[in-house]
Amino acid sequence: MTAPAKPHVFDATADRFQDEVLQKSLTTPVLIDFWAEWCQPCKTLGPILEKLAGEYHGAFELAKVDVEAEQQLGAAFQIRSIPTVFLVKDGQLVDGFAEALPESAVREFLKHHGIEPAAAPVEEPVEAQAPALDPHAEVVRLRSEVAAQPDKAELRLDLALALLDTGAAHESEQLLDALPANLATDDRSLRARARLGFIAASKDAPPVPTLEAAVAAQPEDLQARYLLGARLIAAGRDEPGLEQFIEMLRRDRAFQDGLPRKALIDAFRVVADEDLVGKYRRKMSSLLF
């Protein structure tokens, strides 16, 4: 399951730093938090900063920089210890601190620079969402519609996608193969093809628990990692699957003629969550470049 996004908090990367930090600071102050997973003081300060970013309702933005993943940014800011926090306003670095301050001291730091909590935004009423469709019932409905309108290719694509959701990969692939050219290159068709690729790759693979045990016992077994990632993506468990492919790329990007990168690109076609795809595209870029 994807962790819920924290308001006014984002991961900063070298390739997007100009737009997401410097450009943004022209209108909104940006606090940059340099941290790492192994840093114990970071685990004290980080949650305080994230809490305040939410409570201040956009009076400042919090840019998180993992110094292990973003060594280029760490070097550019001459980071010698972590946590280190910098405040950027109007495109310029104006102040900072290099310790895990208590919440009261962070509030005082922000106040000193004229940053006060903004009013909470007025939330629009949320419309009631329609209940999720039963994929098996959807297949029955679409079979009826296809029978009534056999020349309507869009319905056959809808049926292929519904069949894929029920696990009927073979029939789904047959329908996709028979689509006219304009629909064969449709984004939904390409996404379905990529998902079918993961289903085919993991067809004869051991079940997920067995593969998880194999990877835990032998982290360098990249073939097991690939099969595990393929099974997870095929089952709709997107983030754990992407994590396996990222770990493959981290350990050996050249494995099987670049399979880790290819698996990630195919997975990006399958995953519908754009925020999740963006997160893992940034991770991939930091490893490749």
C-alpha cells in the first residue's frame, strides 16, 4: 500500500532541484532537510519538520534530501553532518542549522524569518464515490454488450481489460491481438500488454512467500528478485514490486542485458498511481545518473 502523501512535503532530487526548490522559493520559503536512513537524530527532527509543514498549511514547503541517494546535492551544499537544514527564500540560501532542534526551537527559527502558520484551506465537500466494480460482473456485462455490438472495437478492449482483472490472461491477450491498430496503441492497451508480460514472466515461478524467502536468504539472487517483482506487479501490489526492481538496479544494472531498467520501465506502464510512478522514476534516475 502506498504511504499517504504528507502535505507540503516532497523528496528533492538533483534533476528537479531548480524547479522544485529554487524556483518555488521565489513565492514560498523552502526548508531543505538533509537526512539519511541510518541517522538517528534525523529520525527525531524529520517528523517534527513534517508535522510543522502540515500545520503551517503552505507557509513553507519542506524538501527532503536523502544524502545517500542524492550525493550530488549533498556535495553542492557541502554537507558535513546530518541532520542539516537550510532555509531558501527568493532563490537564495538565507539561514540554517545542523542539529536536531526541539519543536519549540524550530518554530522560533521559522518565526525569526517571518514564517507564521497560514490559515487552513477550506475543504470542498467530497462527493460520494461509486462502489468498486466486481470484475467478474463487469465481464458478464461486457460480453453481452460485445455480442450486441460486435463491430464496436472499444467494447472488446474494455472486455480484454476486465478479463485481465479476473486473471483470464489468455483470453484477454487474444482480444488485444485482434484490436485494430488505433486501439492497439492506446495507453490502456499498452498498459495491459506490459501487465501480461509480467504475468507471462512469472507464470511458472514459485509463489510470492517462497520468492520472498529466497530473496531474504540470498539478497544477490537477482533472478528471484525479478520473479518476485513480476508476481507482485501482476497481482496489483505495485510499490513492493517496484521496490524489487529498484533493488535489482542498485545491485547490478547490467543484469541480463539491462533487465532491471527494462522491468522498471514496463512497470511504469502498468502502475496507474502517477505519484508512485514519479517517486520511482526519481529513484531510478538517481541510480542511473
